[in-house]
Amino acid sequence: MKVFNTISIVLLLILGVSSCKQKTIKGDYFGQEFEVSDKAVKTSGTYDGIGAKDSLQTQMIGEITEVCQAKGCWMKVKLDADNEVFVRFKDYGFFVPKDAAGKTVVMNGAAFFEEMSVEDQKHFAEDEGASEDEIALITAPKKTLRFEADGVLIAN
């Protein structure tokens, strides 16, 4: 009887611990499926410990503010009141729906900084539908928060 009680307690502890390790978010996966961790972050603070040439494997949660209207090949995600991150998809391996703006997303992949060239800024501005005058104002590289996702979960 004592062995049965010990086994029961161990099983309950295992179940309790494993149930705390992931969040339940219903939605559609794009790219690689993954388990959503309780450690998924909703803030740009993730970038505080990353150097100019470093990256951090992590999960981030935010609101999609913009999606490439040409193919769905990139998106911008609001992390907190002052910051958004530019997200590309690993190896150009998947796209997200062009109408996903406004939805919550969980991203699994690598967070890093990137200095975006003038050429790339102009390309993305063109994808966003910026006018030629707006594009002409882009004249200097820009340091940006970046994320390369190997999978995303867009909440329903």
C-alpha cells in the first residue's frame, strides 16, 4: 500500500509539472509545429541580453500589425507599447495569411538584431505600398528587432 501511495504521488507531481510547462492556445500552425511554453515572452526585453552578432532561441507572443501583401512572406508583430519586431520565416519555407493583421501570434525561433540596409528598407516599403516620395526618404541603414521563425501559431 505504501508503494502504491508513493507511485500515486509521483504520478500526480509529474502530471502537475508537465501541465504547467505549456499554454493552451488554439489556432493554426504555419511552418513547424511546436509546444507553446509558459516562458513565451510578450516584451521586447528579450532583446536586452542580445549582442549585435548574437541570437537567442525563444518563443515570443504578440499582435500581428502587418503582413506582406505580396505573398505573406513577412510580418510585423507588436511586442509591447513601444516596440515591434520584423519577422521572416526560416528558409522562406512558409507564408502566413495576408489577412492575419490584428491576430495574436506565438512565434518559435531566433530573436536577433539586424541593421537593415537602405535597399531592404526600400523593398519592404514598396511591399507595404509606400509612395515613391516616402521611399525616397529612406537614406540610412536602420537597426531593427528581428525574428526568424521556424514556426508560428496564429490564434483563432
